[in-house]
Amino acid sequence: MGEAKGTIRRKISIVLLAVGMLILGISVCISIAGMRQTIRKSKESSRKLGNRVEEDTKDALIRMTENSLRISTKEMSALSNEKLVKICENVELLAGYLSDIYQNPNNYGSIHFDVLGQESKGNAVLQFDRMKEIAYEDVKQEAEKAGMFYETAKHIFEINKNSISSVYFGSASGFMVSYDDKGDKTLTLRPEERMLPAGYNITEREWYKMAESKGKATLIETYGDSLDKSLILTCSAPVWSSSNELAGVIAIDIKLKYVCDEIISSKIGENGFAILIGQSGQIISGPGMGEDSSGDSLESITSFSPDMAEELKHMQDGKTGFKETTIDNKEYYMAYSPVPVSGWTLAVLVPKDEIIKPALDSSETIEKETQNTMKELEEILRHMVFIFVAVSVGLMAGVFMLTIRMSDKIAGPIKKLTTDVRRISSGDLDYRTDIKTGDEIELLGDAFNSMTGSLKNYI
């Protein structure tokens, strides 16, 4: 009887070893895959957290910016309004004083412009000018009476010299009495020789017509001076005669620098700035706009940001607001508030990237920390793989030993039974196999013993 090509022990060993290695391999793969999944989900969660933090921080910063800008613009506009109200009060004071001169001329003396002009040459002076078509003798007496506002005008001018450039009275009769510090050389001319520029009609000037139509102190929309085109803000008020008819209009030219400098030069964040917007939407003051800016060079807010058209309507209606806008391809947050007495709007703009920078920095920090954490987890995973491999080798050695032992336990009785069967088949019918495994192999041994006994009885 020949030997079997593959013993049961070997087959059992191979099967057990293969099953053990398969189970071990699957366990290692599942563990590594689970760890990688955990790392991937951790990375995704960190990024989601970073994005959430960024968005929440942005929202919070925008809300804070809106509140802060609204408060700032309200305070700045109130400051501008307060300054302009003060000027208007001075104009009302002068208008009341001049009205009293017209209504009670006997209570006042007269001013002689030729003498006053000589005495005040080179300083702030009171001067007389008339329209070309008006004869000097026709208005001389009225002008010399009206000139009595000189002392009051001088006082107001001196205490407000940083804010006022000129005080003047335009008569309905066609002459003008003015007090300013322009130091015009024509002051050396006698009053009867002084005339306003050709075509200059006092009663057709905007400051005159507005005071006449409103009947009270009125601020005129910023405009370019007729002589030097520089920006002028004028407050004018009507002067009434004893018959309650318009005798003329008293006006003060206000230096735009006085109203704007403190506001426009205010530091707002790192790169924020403030601008003043006129009633028609023109930017009348802002960074880079000096005293030499002319009325002809003003640009509308809509030319800088076309999407401001709708917002401009709100400004013209005297409303406050907050808006995200784009100027020269750069995004800004803008808050605005009215300057009631002038009809202006003060707007404060801060670059969007400056506001949300902390949120972006937080997001970037979280991203960096996430990357560092991922690297640490990858390193931990590599160490764990190494440990798994080492443990797997040890387990495989254990499995191999266990397999040998198990195969011996299973194949040993079978091998013994094979040997006993060969002995019986060689003619030793008195021999009985003795297998005590407590399983089917023991039953098989008992069956062989029974078969051997039967065979011996038969022979």
C-alpha cells in the first residue's frame, strides 16, 4: 500500500494556517482602514470647523463693524451739523442786526468806505462794490448805512477766522458790502470806482435767491466760487426793511476745511476714510481733496460706485444706512448718516478685507493646526502599522505552532489507526487498535476491531 501524497496533518496545518493568516490579515486591514477613515473624518471635521468659525467670525465682525460705523458716522455728522448750526446762528444774528439798521436807520451812524479802506489796507477790510449798471450816488447813502454791520461782522470774523472766509451783504438795490481778508489791491480805488465783475448780478446769485425764497437762514449746496472756482459753502439769510420787504441778503462764506478737516482726517481703522456727499450726490470732501479743489472737479458718488444709485436716493431723503459696496474694484463696508442742516451725507468706508482679516487669520490658523495634526496622526498610523506587522508576525508564529499542535492532535489518531490497520491486514487478527479520542475516529477504531473479530471468526 503506497503512501499518500499529502498527509492529513499537512492539509490540516495548511488550512488552519491559511485561515489564521486570513483572519489576521483582514483584522489588520480593517484596523488600518478604520484608522485612515478616522483621520480623514477628523480632517474633514477640522476643516468644517474652520469654515464654520470663519463664517461665524465674519458675521460677528460685520455686525460689530455695522454698529461701530453707524455710531461713528452719527457722531461725525452731529459734529459737522453742530459747526454749521453755529455759523447759521451768526448769520441770523447779522441778519437781525442789519434788519434793525434798515428799519431804524436814525439809531445808527454811517460808514465811509474810502477812509475805512485806507486804514485797513492789507488786513481784513470792509469794502463796497456795485453792479456796473448801478450809479454810485444812487446807492451811496444806503450802502453807508448798511456798512454799519461792520463792527458786528468784524467781531464774528475775528472769533471765527478759522472757519469764515468772507461776510457780505447783497442789497436788492444792486450793491454789495463785504468784509474779508482777501487783500484785493483794488481797495486802493475810491468806492465810486469799484464795480463787480461784468455780468455779476447780485439778485441772481444762488445764495441770494435761496434766502429770499426760504425767508430764513439757509445753507447753499457747495459750489465753485464765481471768481476762483474754489469750493464754497455759504449760509445766507434775508434782511427786511421797515415795510417788511426784502432789503437784501446777508451771507457768510464758510471754509470747507473748517467743516471737514477734523472728520476727514480722522483715523478709521487701518485704511478706512470718511467722505462728505452733497445733496446732488457729489463728493465735496474726502481724502486727497484739498482747499484748492474746484467746483468743476467734483465727481458723483455714483461714478466711483455705480451700485450707489439706489443708496443715493436714501441719502437725499436724509436716511441712515449701511451697505457693502465696491469702489475701484475693492470691496468696502459703508455706513452713512445725514448732516440735517446742510442736506449733506457723511459716509465712512472701511475695506472689507480689513474687517474680515481676523476671521481669515483664524481660519488659516485652524487649517495649519489641522495640517499639523494630520501629520501627527499619519506618523502615529505608520507606527501602528509597524506595531501591527510586528504583532502579526508574532501571532502568525503562534498560529503556526498552534496549527502544528492541532494538526498533531487530529492527524495522530488517524495515523495510528492507519498503522494498526496495516498490522491487521498483514494477518495479525488477534491485534486490536486502541484509540481513545472520544470522537468519530474512536468509533472508527472500534468498527475496525469489530470487523477484525468477525474476520477471525469467519476464518
